[in-house]
Amino acid sequence: MNRTLKTLTAAAASCMLSAAFFDAHADEGMWLPSLISQRIEDMQAKGFRLTAEDIYSINSASLKDAVVLFGRGCTGELISDEGLLLTNHHCGYSQIQKHSSVEHDYLRDGFWAMNRDEELPNEGLTVSFLERMEDVTDAVLQGYSPEMTETQRDSVVKANSGKLVEKATAEGNGLRATVEALYYGNQYFLFLYREYSDVRLVGAPPSSVGKFGGDTDNWMWPRHTGDFSIFRIYADKDNNPAPYSEDNVPYRPKRHFRISLGGVEEGDFTFVYGFPGRTQEYLMSEGVRYISEVSDPHRIALRTMRLDIQKKYMDAGQAVRIQYSSKNAGVANSWKKWQGEMKGIRKMGTVGKKQEYEKAFMEWARGTEYEGVVERLDSLYGLLEPYSYATDYYGETAYSIELVRFALGYNKKLTESMLSSSTDRIAELRKEMKKMAADFYKDYFIPIDRESFVAVMEAFDRNVTDDFKPEYFKESLTRYGTMEAWADSLWNGSVFADSLKLKKATDSLRLLSEDPAVKFGDAFDDWYKKEIRPVTKRLNSEITLLNRDYMRGQMEFSPDRVFYPDANLTLRVAYGSVQGYSPADGIYYKPVSTLEGIMEKDNPEIFDYNIPQRLREIHAAKDYGPYTVTDSKGNITVPVCFIATNHTSGGNSGSPVINADGDLIGINFDRVWEGTMSDIVFDPDLCRNISLDIRYVLFIIDKVAGAGHLLEEMDFVSDR
Ligand code: ARG
Ligand code: GLU
């Protein structure tokens, strides 16, 4: 077959295939703000009334200046000219938890600073504003030539990126820069952030509002969670980043959101501006099969064991419930997501569809530079699988033991302090160790950790083949006979299991490298570093190289398909509209939920559904003020949450949800369970992001918390 003809047939095949499976569907995609002009016509056609410059501009204040990376995994938005910031309750959760004790239980009762002096500082918490981003592909690849190996290419990329970062941050002043690869390294961008580290807690509703529905409703619709918390950014008197100080003043942002009281209706345009963490939309079939058929099921099973153990003790006492609430939410969250993801991928037949696509690609690639790329990727994934499996198992078993993590972290500092000759450094390390120990023991409950150890390590023994187990593990298990006996030796024999013993050991400068917890951790770490990671790294670097070619190849193979870069915790725009969905035959979910649904779920007997008494009273009195709406049945009520077709991911939590005029209508906090495969494959019929209606946020602040003074700083628009 001559070349032109072949291209034509292949193009026809590719058209059919991409139309059938891989067309960027309406609303699919997370776009780079600096390139949003490429999407703006589509956005405007769907109802957006502003311009690309309004979304992202380096010359004047734009909406991007009102969005922050909150910590290292959430998003937040500015809502006043005095640095007031909104994010999710679950994003501020560990801060709220750290300020809590049995006497002041801000998780249970909520927290509201009634004046600026009562706002609580949070060590270690930062927020980052994106100053600008730019394509630096040429600079990053300077000195690279195609005959280089992937490792050599990596060194070139690293060295050039380092120079760019250094240059960009030369002026100091809280600037932070990163260079990130897009499209598997076909493109590189420099991101320059201004990072603030004095961020104070201003308010949080009680968990009975902020985590209403708990892990029962998590990842689900219909939803009624008031998942928000409020912080304030502080700066020095020149508005620059500064470490916490009493002299700091509220930060004055270049831009903050106006708040719309107009509400949402089905079909309304919405857009989400935030920091999605990680997606793998172009992963080949073998990678998807591994995730949905091996990794997800095994990790789910391992977490089920730990969650059952945690639940048993948390149900038995309030102190343990507080200690483990944050840890438990973390473990449960991915556990539930993986279940939805696995199911969604199976339901969509993604593995089979990708195989077909790859077959067509292979046909087309014959005789081109892409010939053999898919075949080689396929065999590399085959080689990688047992190593990924061992890594997954390690992560969910030995690596999850709290005692061991703590022992390793502490011992590292202890060892350094014993080797150091600088008295200043020793004093500093001492202080850090003291804090580390205090934080650890405050939230540590031995029976949970010990039982989890037995359960997950037994699973490790059962489900990992002998050649992928550390020698140390096999020998020790033979020596102890049972996992129970091994656990005894750890929790009776390790000084880390007892804060007083640890203090004594530290004070007497005892070397702890022979401590059983340290030995356990070191042995697994060592094994992982020597036997698993090097192979994983080598294979992954070959995979990355091929994926880069495969990505380019796909762009040539399907010239009409729109490719957006996978998420990598950089700022993105997703847009869509408010829409219900049908998760199963015979069911249709409406796109908005209201206070009536909270009252239907209310049940003082069930922890997750026991609402504050105040909310019951307000409901009885129907005293909703400006937040009143009439639902489809004619009830006077308050809006709570809504869903839309925006393509979001983990990291988009806390993101502003914005209407056609650029005003704030909600806070993103979740996705629907049936659509959680959108990190790998997006189904426009099922993938929905879940947002908190901004009017419910205001209602809680104003009517339930009695913190209406905060509303005085905000700007409102009321018309639809
Ligand atoms: N699923 C949401 C997210 O991925 C919320 C998680 C926090 N809530 C919870 N119940 N664990 O972050
Ligand atoms: N709750 C998620 C987060 O923490 C957002 C939900 C999602 O994964 O889409 O980022």
C-alpha cells in the first residue's frame, strides 16, 4: 500500500475511533490558564461572558490572582480585600484538628474567631499565588540531542530547569518557582508562585455541618455536606510574605471574588479554577488494566482491614475518635474513590477500547517513527507489573505502620544530633524532636496500630510472592512464628511505643538503630531502595520516553482530537454546566440539593447524620433570611450543594466555582462516585463535580454560627 493511501485509511479509522471513544467530549478537559484564549470561544459559546484576559493576565489583576494553592494539595479563593480565604473543611481539617483537644473540640463544635486577635496561626501551612507561567520548552531542552539516553536527557532537563528556577527566584521575597513537564515532557512550563506562610484559621463549622454525611456520603450524590472553612492570609506591612508575626497585617490581594447570590439552575455555565493533582488520561491499556483489575482491588482490601480496626476503637470512645478522625478520613477517602474508579473503568470498557485504539494506532504507525512504540510500551508495562504490585503492597502495609514511620523520622534527627558538633544545630534538632514526639503521641492509640500491623502484614505475607519479600521479613517471621508474636516484640520492645522511655533514651543519648521499630523500618526501606525502586525507576524512565513519543504520535494520528495536558498540581480551568445525571437504569438525580435533604437525613442516633440543634431550630422557624429559595415542590428552603460537568480531580478541593460573569457561586469539594474514573477516562454522562452552594456557606456563617461580621468584608452581587 502506498504511503498516502495508508495515511488516508488510517485517518479514516482514527476518525471513527476518536469520534467513538476519545474525542475530548463537551466539558472534558483541564486547561492551562495562560493558553485559555484557545478555549475562550467555546467557553463563550456555552455562556461565559468574560474574556481570556479576565481569567489570566500578567499585566493586570485577573481572576487567577484570587486563587491559591492551599497547602500542598488543595485550592482556596480570596473573598475579601483583607485576605479572607475560603477552602474546604476537609482541606483545613488537620489545622482544625491540631487546635482541638477534648476541652476545646473545634472539630465537634466548630470554631469562629469573633475578632482578628482570635484568629489562630498554623505552623507549616502556606498558600501560593501564581504570579505567572510561561512556556520554557526551548530553554529546558537546550543542549539535548535525540541520540541521548533518557537518563542523559533527564540530567539536561534538571540542570536547565535548575537554572531557570534560580533565575526566576533571584529577587527573593517569598517567590517559589517550579518547572513542570506537560504531555510527558513534550512541553515544559515555568510556574512562578508567591508563597505566604502566615495563614490563620478564622472559622470552621462543626463537623456535623462541615463533614455532614461523613464517609457514608463521601464521593456521593445527593450530598448535603457544608464542606468549608475560612482562613486569613497575613503579610508584612508592605504586603509581602513574612513568617508569622504579631506585627503582620491582613494581606491585600490584587483581586478577590465577588459573591453571587443569584444561585444556580440546571444548564447554567460554571467554571472551576484550581489545582487538580494528577490524572492519567493517555495511559495505555495495560496501565489501565493494572489499576482497575489489580492495584485498586488489592489496595481496597488492605484499607478495609485498617478501617474496620479504626472504626471499632473510634466507636468505643470520644478521645480515640478525635485522635483518629483525620487519619481515618484520609484512609477512607481513597479507599472509596478506588471502588468507584474501578467500577467506572469496567463499566466503560476502557481497557478493551484502549486496546482497539492501540491496534489502530499500531497499524497507522507502521513505517513511521512511531512504529513499535505501543508494542514496546506494552512489554515494559508487563515487566513493571510485579514491581508496581510490590510497591503498592509496601505502601499499604509495612509503610503504613504509624510506630515505624515515627521511629524512622525521629531516629534520623536523633542520629544527626549525636553526630553534630554544632551546639546550635543540636538545640534545634532537640526542639524538633520534642515537637515531633508531642504531635505523635497526642494522636496515637497503640491497639489500632498494633492490630493493623498484624492484619496488613499477614496479607503481605499471603499475597506477595516470596521473591518480592525482604529477606529480613522472611527470617523474622520464621523466628517469631506468628505476626502476633512479632507485634509483641515491637510494641513491648520498642522505646517508641512509650513516650517516657523515648524521652529517657533521648536524654541519655542512646543510639536507637537497634530498636525493633527502627530495624523494621530500615529493613523495609533498604529492601525497597535496593531491590524495588531501581528497577521501577529504570522501567518508568523508559516508559516516560516512549510515552512522550506515543503522545506525539497520538496527536498526529488523531489530528482532530483536542489534547489537554494531564493534571500535575498546576493551575487549570475546567468549564461545563450544571447538570443532573442518571447513575443507573430507572434513576435520575437532580442537580441541586437543599436543607430539606439534611432534615430527611437528620438522625441523632447516627454520628454522621446528627445535625446541630441550632439547625433544627432554624429549620422549624424557617428563618432563612436572604438565603431563602423555593424548591420544585414549593417548599421554602435553603440551597446546599449542586453538581456540574466540570472536569476536576483531587486537588480541586476548595476551588472556586464561578458563574458566567466571573462571580463566586460555590466551592468545589468532590465528585460523584460513579464518575471517579475521570482521572483516567471521562464519561460526560456520569462525571460530575460536587460543589457547595455559596449561599449555604453564608447561611451557616450568618444564621448558625452567628459570625455575620465576616460578611461585612465581602462583596455581593444579587442579580441573575
Ligand atoms: N472526597 C473528597 C476528596 O477527595 C472529600 C474528602 C474528605 N471527606 C471525607 N469524608 N473523608 O477530598
Ligand atoms: N475531595 C477532593 C480533593 O480533596 C476533590 C474531589 C476530587 O477528587 O475531585 O481534592
